[in-house]
Amino acid sequence: MPLIFHRRELAERIAAQVMSDTAGSAAASGIFLAAPRRTGKSTFLREDLRPQLERLHALTLYVDLWEDRKADPGQSIVAAIRSGLAGKEGVIARLARSAGMDKVNVGGLSFDMDRVGLGTGVSATRALAALSDETAQRIVLIIDEAQHALTTEAGADAMFALKAARDELNSSSHHGMRIVATGSNRDKLALLRNNRDQAFFGAPLVEFPHLGRDYIEWFCSHVNLPGQLDIDAAYTLFVEAGFRPEVLGGAADAVRFDFAPVTADVQMHFAQQVAKQIEETQADFLRVIRSLTPLQAAVFRVLAAKGAEYAPFEAATFSLYGKAVASGAMQVDAKLDTPNVQQALSALQEKGLVWRAARGVYALEEQGHAEMLARAGLLEGLAAGPP
Ligand SMILES: Nc1ncnc2c1ncn2[C@@H]1O[C@H](COP(=O)(O)OP(=O)(O)O)[C@@H](O)[C@H]1O
Ligand SMILES: [Mg+2]
């Protein structure tokens, strides 16, 4: 089975938009693609968009801020820039000269890559400008799961450094720079672009399209089960699975490894396995919720219910915490006050359930959790009241 369903047309459309030179277009600020987790963003960026940008003669750099969650996002971005410079002697010679290292031995690469960074030595702007000038290419930096840049100071600094670089490279003396950012949560991406102080103020936020029926046709013809899958039925299951390929893949594996003679009703068996996968995900999640303290669970539910309007320490929010606690099955041990709510938020963040921007804005780590809470009836009555 070929591993990847290619989305060439989508890549052509997005790449054309990214590379466009339309005067006054906000696209020069970069573009933000938003879609839930596990729906194929990274796969698309790596397998389809990047090659297409390269066909359009762009020099693309890619960094996934989710990949190594222990690394500081600022450092990950710097590392991506350094990797773009690596091995390009002309660029390095240029940088060495501009850093005042006239007698540098370029063959021996005595220019120290560590000098490229944020706020020290060779700035991101200088490094990227040298790269673009030397190669005569437009640079496209792809930042996957860009919202993580906001979780640390260095990450936020990197976003500002990139704005400076972008403005410089988009001036007439260079070949241009574009930034493509993705994220799994609209509220978080909005923080990167809704605020005038932010590096991507005004950049267009585009709903990244989920995989469609053409993907399901491809899937059904390559899945190799002991019987045919019906495309319409499989697509319905795909919708129920939140457009996540892994759910279908997991169900297909389960059917394949089931030694019962299922040839006649592969379709039914497959549907059962998809339902089972969805149920198991929900059950696993609810087990996690039940393992929280009553206050943590209450804070989490209220955050999920309020979304972008969540204000952790307002009086109205406290009354919602009270409501959430009261509707829970457990006795509350902790007092409902600011320090305890703060502590609950920190604990939720440590458990990977809650995301916090460096300046104190909170959001769910996974948007899908809100839907699971809603399905379990755990958000009822919690969205009421003034924001
Ligand atoms: N175009 C595709 N063809 C085949 N499988 C895909 C495709 N897009 C995504 N997948 C599968 O779905 C899963 C999640 O994809 P990924 O790109 O990591 O999602 P995201 O970056 O949105 O979290 C991966 O296992 C991947 O192999
Ligand atoms: Mg990804």
C-alpha cells in the first residue's frame, strides 16, 4: 500500500497564494493554516506543499515545533535557519565577511554556526538575507504547530525576529520571504495574528481543508482487505472519526488481524472496528478526566466550555467553577480561590491538557477534547453567563 495520498492540487493552490506578489496583499505577512490534530497537516506540508514550493523555485525551511516538545521553540526555529545555511559555502562566506571575519577560511568552515541566533552575533535577518541573496531564491519558512512559539520567551522573540527578517527580505533589494504557519487550534493561532504587537498581525487565517472523498476512494482501493469497502459508507465513517486517517487505518488493521472468516461482511466488520476505536479514544479520555482532582476537572471543563472567552480569575468564572464542581460526583477538598485555580491550571498544563501562552492566556491543548467533554455531557450549563 502506498503510504501517502498526494494532494497536489491543494498544494498548487496554496503554494501559488504563498508565493504571490500581489501588491498590498496580506499574504506577504504569511499565511496560517488551521486544522485539528491528526488530520494530515504535517503530512501535507512535508509531502506536498514543500515539494511544490520548491518546484516554484523557493528555498524552503521546515520546522515542527511539536516534534521535540522539550526543545525551546525559539531554538528549534534558529536550528531550522542554521540547517538552511549548512553546506552553502557562498552564504557562509558572505556571513563571515559581514560579521567582520575577513580572513576567514571558508573551506575550513571556521565561521561558527552558533553565532547565528536571536539577539546575539548574526541575526536571523542577516542570516536569511545572505541565504536569499546568495541563492537568488525566495525563502519560505514553514512553521508547523506554530502556537508553541508562544509558550516561551525565546519562542516569542523568534517570532519577532522573523517579522524583522520578513520585512527586510520583502524589501526591493532581496528576493522575498514568506512564512507558512500551521496550528491545531484557531484560538491559539489567533493570538499570533490578532494583536498589533504580534509578528503576524493581519496574516490570513485559512481553514486547512480536511481529507475528502478522493482520499477515501484512494484508501478503499489500496486498503487490501479480504473484501471490498463501500466508498460512501467508508466516507461516513471517516466523518464520524473526525477526518483522522489513523482511525480508519487502525480499524483496517484490526479487520486484517482478525482470523475469523469475515470475507462476506468486511464492510460491517470494518464499521464496528471504527466505532470501537472512537469509543476507546473517548473512554481513555474520560479515564484521564476522572483521574483529575475535582477542582482540576472543574477548571478544565469551564475552560473547554468558554474557549477563547475564558478568563480564569473573573468572578463570573468562579461561579462556573462552583457549578462544575457541584455537578461532579466527588467531594471538593480544595477551596475555590485564586491560588488553587492557579495551581489547578499548572497541574493541567503539566499533564499536557492545557496550553498556556507566555503572557498568561490559556487554551485546551487539544481542541478535540472539548467535543469529547460535550459528548459526555460534561459541558452542560457551563457556557452561560457573561464572558
Ligand atoms: N495524505 C495522507 N495520506 C495518507 N495518510 C495520511 C495523509 N495525511 C495524513 N495521514 C496520516 O494521518 C496521521 C496524522 O497525520 P499528520 O500529518 O501527522 O497530522 P497533523 O500534522 O495534522 O497532526 C498520520 O499517521 C499520517 O500518516
Ligand atoms: Mg503535525
